[in-house]
Amino acid sequence: MGKILDLTGKRKDLVRKAYVLQQEERKQKLIAGLGEPRSNFYRVSHRMTSLPDFKAFQPFVKVLYFSLCASRNRYQRQKAYFTRSLSCLVKDTGLSRPTIIKAINILVDSRFVITAKRKSGRRTRFQIVELEARAKFLDG
């Protein structure tokens, strides 16, 4: 009788291990499907953040810029742009809607971000501008 109990105990351990492996595989597939790196990091250009224009930004503008960089790494995939609604940006940053709109305008005017408007007039398509492209915008 003791051997039967011992086998069921081993069986439970095997089932638990299989469940944990399944959950880990699901998690990895989810992360891979979103295009997000497997670590907790996202790409931000050091050269962009070291510019005097960026250093002069108010903190809420920097928060939005970093949030957009994280969204770019997560949602952009192979396209040159990514989409993010204002309500999602509110949830991501914790900033109010008017503050986000103000920060978007500042980033667009400073040529750190390019946006495209939908028919309704809302800006939901974003593209983070790299340093070389920003220099061309400012020169031309």
C-alpha cells in the first residue's frame, strides 16, 4: 500500500512540473507574439536623451517619451510606426488626458515624435524619430 501512495505522490509532482512548464511556454509565446524582448528592458536612444532639447523637457514629457519608446518596442514589429490610443497612454503613464495631449504636441514640435491623425482628428499613430532623421527635419 505504501508503494501505491508513493507512486501517486510522484505522479502529482510530475503533473505539477508539467503544468509549470506549460505556463512558462504560454508566457514565452505571449511575449514572443507581442514582439517584446524577453527581458524587462526597452530601447531608448542615449543620443536622443542627451540632447539639450530633451534635457529641457518637463518631466511629464519625458515620461510620455519613455512610454512611447516602450510601446514602440512592444507593438511596432516590422512597421515604421505603431498605434496607441490616448486612453491606453493614460493607463500606461498615469498622466491625465490633457497632459498627454500637451506632451504629444511638445514632442511633435521638437521633432522627437511623428504622429498621424485619423479621420476623427485623434493622433493614434506614432513614430519615434531617430537622431539622423531629426537632424534632417531641423535642417530642412
